[in-house]
Amino acid sequence: MSLAADLSPSKAQTTQQKPGVDQAPLVPRRRNRHRKERLFQWLFLVPAVVYMALFFGYPVVKNVIMSFQDYTTATFFTGEAPWVGVQNYVTVLSSSLFSTSLLNTALFTIGSILGQFVIGLALAIFFQRKFPLNGILRSLLLLPWLLPLIVSSAVWRWILDKDSGALNRFLGDLNIIETGVPWLTSTSLALIAVVGVNIWIGIPFNLTILYGGLQEIPDELYEAGSLDGATGWKAFRYITWPMLKPVVSVVLVLGVVYTLKVLDIILGLTNGGPANSTQTIATQSYALSFQEFKFGEGAALGNVLVIISLVFAVLYLRASRRAVDE
């Protein structure tokens, strides 16, 4: 018995030491496994990082550098682009056309966003109801978004033509107008026409995103709200709108950023005319770079447009986050 008692502690010690001995090699193994996982994660990120650096990072950096240089067509032959500092920015910001372009950009953006959002939200709420051909009609409404912008501008240029346009003929057949309306050649109507076309193009995007947001709202909330009398407009105000705010923030930010740089539609319809009545910062930057070949000034104006987009996005997202927190 004494021998067994003497041997029992040694057995206990050996049994206690075994887990420690077994676990000791596991520590470096886990570290190696973790390193391999991190390595594979970075390897999967490399293609995306390289793509972003080549197709987004490099053009942005090149555009910023170009905006501080006297970059013209001669640069392509001589390779010399003298450094002029902020002179390009001073030139474009002090130009008499800049104030007109800035005002047109603001009116074009605000009008387009309001029209696209209001009509898109109304259609999203309408299609939330179940009725025959619901899916087919929603699919057809995506066509303006799927067509190339240059094709859409060509079609609308024919529709809005003063002499042979389909719109003027239709209004004339209804005896609403007696002579053709110069939709694209009048300084007072051209911007309105361009905004209307851009609204038509942007409705499918707003409809699709807002419809998806409405589908995520639980039906139980509307059922509970109906018991308290929250139906119709009250249901929209107290249930739909608060639940849809995160989606609305995304739609508005993306819509503004996209609308600020719209170029194809304006060039295809009016080319910035008549008398610069539809000239925006985007079209002015294009004209400076690819019509007057003043690449430095065009790059400077393009950077101004990027800064405006970033400032709006940051301010709006902060305001939205503050409203959600409250």
C-alpha cells in the first residue's frame, strides 16, 4: 500500500505534464496557420488593389499633377510640361464662364435628383402592390437605364426637334401648340429639356434601389401600425420613411455624384449651348481638354468638380448619421 501511495504522485505528475507537452508544439503551428491565412487573404486582395491603383489611383494622381502644369498638345511631342502652380485654378475659377457653369451644374443636379427621386419613389411604392404584369412592367422601366447614353441622347434629340420632333407633332395634333417649341435651341428651355431627359434616364436606378429597400420593411410593422390608425399617408410618414432612410441616403449620394459628372447627355443634346445655357462644369472641363486642348486647365476644373462631389458626400453622410443617432 505504501508503495502504491509513493507511486501515485508520480503518475499524477506525469498525467499533468502530458497536456503541456502536447500543447507546446501547437502554439507555433497555430501561428503558422494564422500567417498562412493572412497571406492568402492578402493574395486575394492583390488583384483588386492592382486594378484600383492602375485604373483609379494613377488617373487621379496624374490629373492632380497635370492641373499644376502647362500641359498642352506640344507636351506630347516635347515631353515638357512647365510647372505653373495654381495658375490653372486661378484661370478657370476667375473665368466669366465658370459662374454660369456652376449655376447650371447646381440647377441641373438639383432638378434631376428631385425628379428622379420623387418619381422613382412613387413608382417603387406603386409596384409594391401585387397586380398582373407587375414584373414585366418593372422590367420595361429598366430600359432607359440599359441603353447607352449616346443612343438615348440621339433619340431624344429627334423627339425634341423643333421642326420634325415627335413631341411637337404630338402637341400640335392636340392643338396645344400652334408652332414648334424650340426645346433645345432656346436659352430658356434648353436646360429644362436636358434636365427632363436626365430624369427619364435616372428613374430606373432610383426605382430599383428604393423598391429593394421597401421589400426589406417587415409587413408586421404595417399590421401593427394599422391597429393604431397608421394607414395611408400616416403609414408612409411613421413607418415607411423612417425605415427607408438608410437606402435614401445611398440613393441621393450616388445620384448627386453621378449627376455632377453627366457629360454624354448634354453633349448629345445641346453640346453646352445655346449660348452656354446648358454648360456645366463637366462639359466645360471636357471643352477645355479636348476642344481647346488646354489639358492643365481642364484637369484643374475636373478636380474642382471632384472636390464638390466629395464635400457634398461627406456633409450629407454626416448629417444622415447624426439624424440616425438622434
